[in-house]
Amino acid sequence: MRRMVREAAFRLARSDILKFVEDHEEDLHRIFREELEDLDHRMPEEEMFIDIHMAALGEELLDAALQAVKRFLREY
């Protein structure tokens, strides 16, 4: 019963969730970039195995994750 209610609520809300994600995607990117830049500064280079810029890599990963979430909300 609980699952049916949860599924029904999701079906009703998914287009709104998708719109919310799309409307706030730039803000999420900005915040994520800032957090990754902070992480990059906190991690000493000599302790890292490879020298990468976390923000650039993180943005690509965030893009992929957001695309997956939006695709899920459209298709299911």
C-alpha cells in the first residue's frame, strides 16, 4: 500500500521535479563548482596520486548525473 501511494505521488510530482531541476541547474553547477574548488584547495598536491582539477572533473560528473536524473524523470 505504501509503495503504491509513493509511486502515485512520484507520478504526480515528477514533471514538477524535472522543471525544478532544470530551473535551478545553473545554481547547482555554481554551488558544486565552488565546493569542488574548496576540496581541490584542501587536498595537498603531494598526497594526490595524479594532479587533476577537481572542479573541472566534478562539473562533467555533475552534468552526467543531472542528465541521468532528467532522463529518468522523463522516461519513468
